[in-house]
Amino acid sequence: MTSETVVTILCGLAILVGVAGTVIPVLPGSILIALSLLSWAIWGGAGAGGWVVFGIGMVFVLAGMAASAVLTGRKLREHSIPNRSVVVGLILAVVGMFLIPVVGLFVGFAAGLLLSEYQRTRNFGTAVTTSWAALKATGLGILVEFGLACLAASTWLIGVWVAAVS
């Protein structure tokens, strides 16, 4: 097995973890995909094609990160949801991950948002409405970033295939 093959396999595994990380926040996401694409361009043995794949993949990665941040941030500002509520949601998501297998991350995030918003607004109905808006905004950002991460991964797969047959 050549060193290029090892690099390709390791980069593929890292890209897979990165794609999963766009949905599961405790795993590294788009940044890991970007680093894997760069590593493959440098050490993957694809030559100029590796750099083309890196460039195209980076466009998808950066677009996904930017779209996620912009879409989520805009919706949170529209509903006047402070960053503090999202941070509390993230903290309880990590706690939930350990308390409830599989779905604890999502349950903890939703519960943290709701508790923080209830503490802020002192009205349960308003807290439910703003928490739901924050969940939808976060979900939309995750969905867009995931889709673009999949496009970056697909670009890499096509690059690997082209490098293998040439």
C-alpha cells in the first residue's frame, strides 16, 4: 500500500467524520473537511487535480459555513433571541448527550433554549415561540451546511476517482 493510498483513506475517513460533524455539533465539521481536502491535495498524489478538488471543495465548505452562520444569525436577530439562550442550549445539549443516549444532544439543546427563553421572557408561551424559532433557524443552518459539506465530499470522491483512472 502506497503512502498516497494511506493518505486518501485517512482523508476519506476524516471527510466522513466532518460531514457527520455538520449535524452532530460535538464532532468537528466543515473545518475538518477543509483540512482533509488540503491534506489530500498536498500528499494524496493527485497532482494538479488535487488542487482543483481542494479549490472546488473549499468553495462548498466556505459557502456552507457562511450560509449557516448568516441564516441562523439573521433568524435569531429577527426574533430577538440573545446568544446567551443558544449557549445555554449548547451546554444542556452536551449534558443531554451523556444522560440520554442517541437523542440527548437534541433534547438537551431544545430544553436549554426553552429554559433560557423562559427565564428571559417570564412567559411560557413566548418562550415556546422563540425557542421554536431558534430551533428552526439552527436546523436550517445545519441543513444548508450539511448539504454543502456533502457536495464538498462528492467533489473529493470524484477527484479520487479521476486520479485513480488517470
